[in-house]
Amino acid sequence: MAPVTMLEAIRQAIFEEMERDPAVVAIGEDIGVYGGAFKVTAGLLERFGWERVIDTPISETAIIGAAVGMSYQGLRPIAELQFIDFIACCFNQITNFVAKSHYRWGAPVPMVMRGPSGGGVHGGPFHSANPEMYFVHTPGLKVIYPSTAYDAKGLLKSAIRDNNPVLFLEHKFLYRRIKEELPEDDYTVPIGKAIVRREGRDLTIVTYAAMMHSSLEAAETLAKEGVDVEIVDLRTLLPLDKETILQSVKKTNKLLIVHEDTRTGGIAGEIAAVACEGAFEDLDGPILRVTAKDSPVPFSPPLEERFLPNVNDILSAARELAAY
Amino acid sequence: MAPVTMLEAIRQAIFEEMERDPAVVAIGEDIGVYGGAFKVTAGLLERFGWERVIDTPISETAIIGAAVGMSYQGLRPIAELQFIDFIACCFNQITNFVAKSHYRWGAPVPMVMRGPSGGGVHGGPFHSANPEMYFVHTPGLKVIYPSTAYDAKGLLKSAIRDNNPVLFLEHKFLYRRIKEELPEDDYTVPIGKAIVRREGRDLTIVTYAAMMHSSLEAAETLAKEGVDVEIVDLRTLLPLDKETILQSVKKTNKLLIVHEDTRTGGIAGEIAAVACEGAFEDLDGPILRVTAKDSPVPFSPPLEERFLPNVNDILSAARELAAY
Amino acid sequence: MSYPLTRDQHLELYYYMKLNRMLDEQLVRLFRQNKVVGGLYSNLGQEATSVGTAYALEKRDWIAPMIRNVGGLLVKGYKPADILMQYMARYDSPTKGKDGTSHFGDLKGRHVVSPISMLGDLVPVMTGVAIAGRYLGQNIVTMTWVGDGATSTGAFHEGLNFAATQHAPLVLVVENNQWAYSTPVAKQVPIHDLADRAKAYGIPSAIVDGNDVVAVYQATKEAVDRCRAGKGPVLIEAKTMRMKGHAQHDPAEYVPKKMFEYWEARDPIVRYEKYLTENNLWDEKTKSDFVARIEKELNDALEVAEKSPFPPPELAEQGVYCDGCHTIEAEWKRSKKEAMPPQSSVKPEWEVTDFGGFDLASTMAKQSAAAGANGGNGAKSARTVAAAQKSTGKSNGRPEKLKVAARVPFGRGPKGKEGRK
Amino acid sequence: MSYPLTRDQHLELYYYMKLNRMLDEQLVRLFRQNKVVGGLYSNLGQEATSVGTAYALEKRDWIAPMIRNVGGLLVKGYKPADILMQYMARYDSPTKGKDGTSHFGDLKGRHVVSPISMLGDLVPVMTGVAIAGRYLGQNIVTMTWVGDGATSTGAFHEGLNFAATQHAPLVLVVENNQWAYSTPVAKQVPIHDLADRAKAYGIPSAIVDGNDVVAVYQATKEAVDRCRAGKGPVLIEAKTMRMKGHAQHDPAEYVPKKMFEYWEARDPIVRYEKYLTENNLWDEKTKSDFVARIEKELNDALEVAEKSPFPPPELAEQGVYCDGCHTIEAEWKRSKKEAMPPQSSVKPEWEVTDFGGFDLASTMAKQSAAAGANGGNGAKSARTVAAAQKSTGKSNGRPEKLKVAARVPFGRGPKGKEGRK
Ligand SMILES: Cc1ncc(C[n+]2csc(CCOP(=O)(O)OP(=O)(O)O)c2C)c(N)n1
Ligand SMILES: Cc1ncc(C[n+]2csc(CCOP(=O)(O)OP(=O)(O)O)c2C)c(N)n1
Ligand SMILES: [Mg+2]
Ligand SMILES: [Mg+2]
């Protein structure tokens, strides 16, 4: 098999799940005839028809609302937000209707909400969002943010088969920039399990999505400097895989958290708290974080570059921590 | 002057600011003729008339949208969300329109969004929200959550006079349960400054809103056990007063964070990260947190009681930490 | 159209309305005894609307109630004890105390979706239930209620607009009870009839006397049949009156006394009693038997409710996620095969036949024809867009290769090629 | 009504349309040269709508553009270089590179509010600007545009509904260009004329040929005058066509070729050129002078734009908050005193005169009268609710004591008294 992009991996996951189970349907703006703003759903309509591939008006609340309704009927809708930024327009449906349904009255909501996320493509303040923390802070949801094509496909399949509402974030900077050979056969990646992408002894970097790649790059440089970095790729942000994080921290005794999301209230805080609670005695240095700045995502390239965390930021923080 | 409730203090702040400045206007559902669901705006319409006290349809997005528009005209609207839970319905306007306005194109948005928040009154899953973290994670906003009548009045006045959009959370459990004598004269409380409510040597509790009172209560008990607790009341959650937090931690060397909001992704994480970054060397024990459980707010009293953090939870955590 | 009711049906309507009323009164007493937890939202005066609309549905149909639709819940098979225990926050309530009021539901048996407090949100949700039902071949209709106030929400608009576009079998009842909390209808929107909201979506609407249970039933039955025939959603405005404040704490001083008097004189139950008498459908004995029966039912219900414990605290931590507690299985009423390729494969193409140009005469003509012209198929709108439905290709179990050239929505800009560090 | 235009005005309209068109073409060239950052959203074919609507406004009036309203921005006084630099993300652009496209504005000088990408959101915002303007005595009108697609958003509904209830001086232009990205109008909503959306709000609407700049101007001027006279908001549907894909990356293969041909034949600029010639408003020389002038302007603009640097990286961290950088001062056009008590004190009372009962005959009559009957005062709706406006009490600089009994929305429930630990 030829290597495929992350975008293609996501497309395959949707196709294969729809082939497998007629209860899986897709809904969103411009996903049918057009095949989606990023062409993730290209070919879906031809294959599965109008009943299962639903083009909607510009109504995010209707999309999510209708998806919940369909899930109550035992279907498994996959709802696309054209850009994940527009999730703000259906925030109420997601946090109040979707997330609380099973807890309140035992009605499971097997649905996936997915969309292109993240910065680095000059999308500006409304096409670059990393909205994970709004939903990591919403009990009842699961939140996934993969960094590889393999994980994207396997996790999306798990998400579609899950009985809970899952927010599946796709980093658009990675869509076509990474390629991988995928297994011929059906496979899934379990939700809620982080993975150690690189073993190391000196320092743990906990990260995910696009920053995983920047962290790996930084780790290579650091290796040359004699600093052996372990990289934990979270993959699932909610539920958080505390075990893998703590295990790594207990081994390396130093923790650096890297995320592309803005700093204040970002997931690094949660991870820091988890580490303090579960591995305080093991920490041989402060917990540091490398994140985006606390501002909207600026548009112009030099501004966006400054705004986003980069390999150099990771290197400085890691060196500081290693020297501690 | 007779002591007044927190609710009355908030009412006074609105009245006095509207007296002071004709640019201050109020907008919301049932705030005029009815005087607001909790009667915070009772008497406002009689005093200031239909032009300045605007009853709206059930349209949170229109309320916030219109408020931004008014602020562009140099007015200073105070928008009420009938219960703060309904802020989810205008999440997009707040996070995308309001919060990013000044950064993107230099248009300041002097407006206040306020509403009854918090649990403990059997309001159930949709009338008990503590929505602070959604907005603490939104650069461009300020977020206030006072614990006393004095602070509520002084901070609300500051919020109304501020040139930035401020989310002002009012804990409805405290509305009528606390009373205080207030100064005759106009006064303000600065935004962004925490306050040490109780000095202590052994352990710092960082908290705010209703939990401030539970923490004080716990501190009295702990004092009898020989544990001298310092209590930092944040008052403003964004911008966070890191200095006061770090100062206290450097003094007591132990940090317990208490909030009524749910645990994962709550502000305790952010504070833990701040402490790790700024006072790691000073920590003589793990950073602990006492919070609500990770679930929607249940309705039935025994469930809500279990869900919410309480004095006993604070006592156990504090004892554990003190003994460390 | 007219849908004759048998005597038994007439009496059943009475039973539900009177049960609704007396349960309401019982709840008020319990509230005063501090046995109700949280707010209590009276249904007083709206029984005919709730009961009459729900009565037009069949067992397979779905509803989602709002706070004042206890009548609809009773028709759908819930028992007074369920309502009492919800309000009293007991362990044996449908939500086990997790939520209150009419916030409960039942996916498999009664087909009831639990509302949330945020108004308007049920409209898109019940649209989703409806289109899923069509896909599964269930031939169902879904119904929900919104207040006059809730018609101002974005969710109402997005939901009904989507239902219209999809020709979903949804009956939306606008319960115009004149007030939204303290806000009169005229401060929600300057239109006289909320039924006019339907004009924005090209769907038919009806206005009905919400205090006349037979009229409500008739209008709804017509709408339900229309929906079931695949003709798309219908909006029904029922004109009625909230005869109490928004909830128990609210004395409704903002409502002119005369307005209460006007509507008091049109009490739906008193009127229906008169109707039953005038039409010889019952006698005094039947009436007092009903009252006695309901009294007993409510006393029994209260006993059940009072006996039910409060939930155990540990329950607070349970059920946030569905971890194997439910097996999710759609109820297929058609062959699954039908839903699978290649049968349903289509060309990805819009067949636009009306180019939307400005033409005053044709604009007028089309306009008047619009409401009736919507076909029954959610996938196409009969007038201007037809979806190409011809079958293409065959199934090979793997997605075909992407044929459309891959294009990204953004230009690269001056630094795009480098990626970032 | 007719609003005669002078020859100069006619030519000015041409200038703006042609400038809009040629700037669009210039941007496409720059996009192909990788000089545009991010997406490029063409205005091609919609120049008459943008220019004709904005031209009906006065200097004091406010607009908020959408992505295809560069024409409106030019009329409002922005220069081609501003647009170029926005798209090229340069430091001298109105947003200094913080945002792109038409996402910029100017509160004090030109009265332009910057849009955000989320569709529909400007409707409530411009309603707020409008009612603030009324309060401040400015006698202004606000205008914004939404696409056919954006009319499906909740924000559109809540915003326009609120504007209607407030009788706000808002002109809302629905730019029906037949497509929302790849979605045809008929898949947004099954109505033929989007002007019918107005019926849900009891406000008047107009349909206009969006490719006829004079017609667009006339219809808008009428709406603007109506608004300024205090008669409340107006919706204008301009029928036009998006002549390119959604943005540069989109070849619009989903649009039938014939549809492009139909509209190509109705190009607003070609039509207007013909009109000018037929009405002897210009000659070939005037035309070529215009083109030459615009060419020069655009070349100069490009030079300015190319010379402008990219913003310094540090700017990324600046300006999240307004910390003393702005002094906020409303522009009062009436005495502030008027806005202060006790002059405006009122009784907190609804005077409801229509009890909303079911009455078929009066329902019909009222319905047809509804659209015209809305008074100009945002604080009252003429038909059914009048706000008591009599002055009560006097000012003493302190809030009066709470007279209404303090009541909380929730009952106490069985454990309410204890508070919690
Ligand atoms: C989105 C939203 N905003 C505000 C509220 C608060 N609220 C609860 S009921 C109510 C009035 C509802 O009026 P209406 O829709 O007419 O229904 P009714 O109470 O008359 O049955 C309001 C404002 C809410 N529940 N949801
Ligand atoms: C709330 C929201 N949802 C989705 C989008 C993505 N989007 C951008 S433009 C567009 C189509 C807009 O169509 P229309 O309103 O008709 O305006 P036009 O592009 O035709 O001018 C879409 C779906 C958005 N910007 N905002
Ligand atoms: Mg109502
Ligand atoms: Mg369009």
C-alpha cells in the first residue's frame, strides 16, 4: 500500500465505517456534492447517497441538534464543522444537550463531531482554533486530537463505534503534510490511551497533534546535545491517560508540556495538576510549558509565527529544564 | 448604614453607575418591568426609563450582539444573562466577536456580562453553572467572581468603568446569605487583584466565590487543630493575580486550591502550573485540589451535596497537606 | 378536514386534561409544603393544548415536552407518580433524581426525548429524530412544543429551517400563552400571529384555539397526517394563556387583571365540560366518577412518591459516560440493504433549474405556489433543485480514489511553502 | 418612490463599481503570484448590490461589510490600498496584519464595524449600533449584508427579530447570490424569495434586481429614509449571482454552466455601461478616462501595498486588552440630561390591550395590517403593548429601596434551609 496523508486516512475511516454499518451517517455543510471544504468527505455522496450524506444549511446548531436526534434513533452520525472554529455557534447544543444526555436521563449519544483545527496556515482569528479545552472541561464528552495518519484513522473508527459523543479534532496543518502506510485490514486505536513516541531518560515532553512533530524534531536536536527526551503523545485529551503521563514523569523526573493552544487555561495546567498530585515526589525540576501566546490567532505570517509555539521555544524550555 | 446583601450591593453598583454616567445602559430578559429573575434590576426601569433599561426577547445572541454594537457607540452596556447557564447560547458572540474585537481592529468593547452562577440551590443541570473556565481560557476577556458584598459592588463598578469586556459572575447561593455594611461613598475594587482573607503560616488555600466561605470555615476548624491556614481570595480570575498567589505559596510552602467548578480543566490546573513555574523550589508538598466532581450538576439534594465540594473535603485535603 | 372522535375518545381527552389539572394543583400543594425541589412551573390553563396535540399522535411517534407539557407526557403513557417524583427529586423518578420537572424521556418504549432548559433546542433535535425515522423506514412523526418566547431563539430558527429544507415529518406546536416569563408576546416580535413565523420557512401553518381541546386535536391530526404522508413539517400556533406566573415564586403582577379575567372565562376544562354535556357525551355521574378516579390515582401516586427515597449520594458520580450500559441498535423498518450502496449511489451534482434571476411576475406566481409545492423527499426540493439520483459505479468495499483535485481553502501566502518550525 | 440621481452621482456609481471590479481582478492576479495571504473571496458580479446599497447612506450612517462587500467599503471611504494591504497582510493595513480580508473597521471616522467570519453575527451588532444611535440622538441608519446562506443562522434570526421588536433603524441587505459555498439557495430553505424571511418579524421587505445598480440604490434609499423616519427595520433581498467559486480554490463545478451563462448576460457593469450610454450620461471618452484613472489608482495602491512591510513579530503580543489606549466617549447629539432621571422615569407596567385570544376574523384583519403598523418608538409596539411613560418619583442620587418582595426562582426543597457545608 502506498503511504497516505492524514486527510486520506480520515476519509478512509469514514468510508469504511459507513460500509460496515448502515447506522453511520454523515451530516454537515457542503460535505455532499462538494465533498467538504477540505475534501475529507469527497466521494461519500456518490457512494452512500442522499439519505446518509446530508448537506445542511448554514446552521451549526441544527447540525448538532439533528445529529443528537439521529443518535437517539440508534444512528451514529458524524457531524462535520466546516472549520472547527464554528463549533462556537453550537456550543450550547454540545455542552448542554449532547454532553449531559446520558448522565441526566440515560440516553446515550453515539455521535462524532469533527473538523479542521489548529493554526499555521494563515487562517487568521476565525479559521485557526484549537478549541479542545472548552470541551475537555465538559464532562460527558470525549476529546481526541491525533498526530499521525495511523492514529487518526484508528481513533476515528473507535470514535464512531463509541457510545459517547466524541469531539474529533483534525489538525489541518498536518492534513497533507504527513504520510504513512496504513494496514490493509480494519484496525482501531483505543480512546483514552496515550503513546510514548520516543523513549528517553532525561525529560518528558507531554504533547499532541501538530506539536508532537515539533517536539520530535526538538528531541532529535537535544539528543545531539546529550539530552534524552521521552515524548508522550496524548492522542486522547479526555479522558486523559494519567497513567502514561505519571509513568513517564516517574521515570524521567522532569516534565515539559507543549501545546499549540493558548496558555492560560490550556491543558498544560491540568497536566501539571495531575503530575503534582500523582508524582510530586518524583519531580526534580519545575513543570514548564510551551504554548501559544494569550491572544487571538493573528493573521499575518510573522505574527502567527510569533504567536505559535515552535521548535526553538521547545528547545529553550527543554534545555532549561535539563540543566535544572 | 444597615448591612446589605450581596444582591443589594450589586443592585447598588448598577444604580449608582447609571446615575453617574448616562452612557451606562442595561439590557436583558425580564430585567425591566419584572426587575430580573432574581430582582437584581428591580427599580431600574422606574428610575432610568425604557431607553436605558431594555427588555429583550429570548435571544442571548441578540443581547450580547446588541451590547457590543452599543459599546461601539461609546455606551457601556450591562447585559444580564437570566441564569449564567444561558451564556452557552451566546458563546460564539462572546468568544469570537466580543473578545477578539480590540486585538483584531482596535475597537474596544466596554461592556459587562453578568448573571447568577453557581450551585447549592437545587437548580439542577441547567441552573447551576460555573462557566468561568470557558472564559478564563478566552484572551481578551476579564473574568470576575466575587465572594463578598463589598467586593461585588466595588468590582462591578470597576467592571462597568473598564474599557474591556468583563464577565461578572454572581454566586446565587451568596446572593442573600451574606450581609455587610458598605461605605457611604463611591468606591471601587481593582480588577486583577486577589486578596488575602486570612493570614496563616502553614498552608495556602487559593479559592474564590462561595468556596471562599467554606474555606474560611475550614480554616477556623484547622486553627483549632494547630494548622494555620492562609486564604487567598482570587476575586478576579482573568487576569490572574499570580503575584499574590506566589507570595503566599512562598510563605506557607503548601498549596491547596478549592473551587466549586468541576475538576478536569478547572482553574486549579492553571494555578498549579503557575505555582510550579514560579515557586517550585518553595513547595514542600504536592499541590492538592478540592473541586466538584466531573459530571453535570445533579438535581436531587443528596446528589448535589455529593457533587459539590464541601468543608469536610477541604478539611481532609488540608490535613493531608499539613501532615506532609 | 374533520376527524370524528368516538365517545370514549372524547372522555379520554377529558380524563387527561382533568388529570393534568388536578396533578398541577397537587404539585402546588406539595410546593407549599416544601416537598417540591427547585422551581414549579404550572400548566394551568394550557391543558387543552398539551393534551389535544399529543392525542393526535400514534404510539410509534415521538414527542419532546417542554415544562408545561405534562399533559402530553400523560398521554404518552407516563404516570402521575413519575411527574411527582421528578419534582420531588426521588430515586424512583424517571431520572433517579439526576434532573427535575419534565426533564426526562424514554427512547425505546414511549419515544419521549428529554428537554433541556435552554429554549428552542428541541426543534433541531426532533428534526433529527424525524429524518432518522424516515431513513429507518419507520413512518413516524415527531412533535415538540415551543413557547411564544422560545420562537425568538436561534435554535428555533435553525431547527425549523432545517426541518423545512429536509421536509422532515415534524409537527411544531407554538404554544402561544401570551407571556414569556414577564415578557408579553408583542415584545418578542411585532407580529400578531406567531403562525406567521412559518412563512420564513415555506411551510404550512395553522392557528388554533388552544383552549378548545377538540379543535386542537383536529388541527394537529391534520398536521400529523400531512407529515406522515411525507409533505414536510407543519407549524401550529395554539392561542392560550399561562394562568399563573412563570413559576411559583412569580405572582405575575405584570399581567393586567382583565387579561386573566378574559381567559378565565375561556378555561379549557370548563368549556370542554360544557361541550360534553351539550353533546350528551356524559352525565354528572361520569364526571364525578372521573374526579373520584383521578383523586384516587393522585393519592396513590403521592403515596408511591413519598415512599420513594432520595437517591443515594454515590449516584452523583455514575452515568456520566455510557460504558457498556447500553447496546445501541436502530429499529429498522426497512431492509438495511436498501440503505447501502450501490442502490443509493448518486451523481454528486445539483440540478438547478431556476437560476434565481429577478423577474417580478414569475416571482409573484411562484411565491403563492411555494408552500404547497414541497415534495416529500428530504433529499430534494421539488422546485428548484433536484438531486441526481441515478446509480453510478458499483460497490467494492473500499472508498474509491479521490477524483476531485485536492485543493485547500487557503492560498499559500508568501511563506506558505516553508511550513513552520 | 423615486430618487433622481444627478449625472455626477450616476458616474460616481460607475466609478465605484468599476473600481470594485478592477480591484477584484487585481487581487486575483496577486493571489496567483502568491502575494495574497489566506483565502480570496471574489466580489465578481455583485458590484451593483454592494455599491448601490452603500451609496444610499449618509456619512453619519454605519455599515458592517461581509467578505463580498468591498464595494461598500470603497463607497464608505476606504482606499484600494487598504483592501490590498489587508489581503497581503501588511503592517499598514487597517488591522496592521492582525486580521485579513474585509475584517476591519473604523469607529470614529467612517463608521464601519469589522465583521467576523461567523455568519449572521453582524445582524444583532448593527441593531445595537442602531438603537444606541437613537438613544444618543444621532438620527442614523445602520446597514449590513448577509448572504442567502447566512439567513439560516440563529444569529440572523435573533438579530433581526430583536431589531424588529426595537424598531431599530437597520437596513438588512440579503445578498442572494444563489450559492452559499457549494449549497444552492433551495437547500437553505424552500422559499422562492428570501425577502419572505421578513414576514416572520413583521417588518417590510423589498426584492430588487441586484445587478441593476440604480434599482438597488432606489430601493435602498427608500428603506434608509423609512428607517431614518423611525419606522423600523427593512429587509432588502437583492437577487444577484456569485460569478466565481466560494474562494479562489473553488472552481464551482457544482454550478450548472447555464446558470453562469444566464447571469453573465446580466453582468451589472456591462448593463450599467449600456444604461449610461443609452441615457447619454457619458461617452466613450468618459469611460476610458475612468478606466485609466482606476488603473492608475490601483497601480499606485499596489505600490503603496508592496512597500508596506509585514508587521513586526512583537505586534502579535500587543493589543489584546485596551489599557488606556482608547478614551471612550459617546457622540451625544441630544442633551445628556434628557437621558437622565427623573425625566424618563416610568411606571414598570405593561399596558396590554390585546389579550391574544382566538378570533379568526380579527386575526385575519390584524394580520394584513401588521407590517405597516409598527410605531417608531423602540420602547413600545404600537399594537398591543404600550409602556407606561408617566414620570414617577424624583431623583435623589441613590437607588430607592427595593419595593418588590424579594423572591427567588426556586423553592427551597426539603433541605433548603440548612445551606450547605
Ligand atoms: C435560551 C434560554 N434563555 C432563557 C431562559 C430562561 N427562561 C426560562 S422559561 C422563560 C420564558 C419562556 O417563555 P415561553 O417560551 O413563552 O414559554 P412559557 O414559559 O410561556 O411556556 C425564560 C426566559 C431559558 N430557559 N433558555
Ligand atoms: C456560522 C458559520 N458557519 C460556516 C461558515 C463557513 N462559511 C464561510 S462563507 C460560507 C458560505 C456563505 O454563503 P452566503 O451566506 O450565501 O454568502 P456568500 O459567500 O454567498 O456571499 C460558509 C458556509 C461561516 N463562515 N460561519
Ligand atoms: Mg409563553
Ligand atoms: Mg450566497
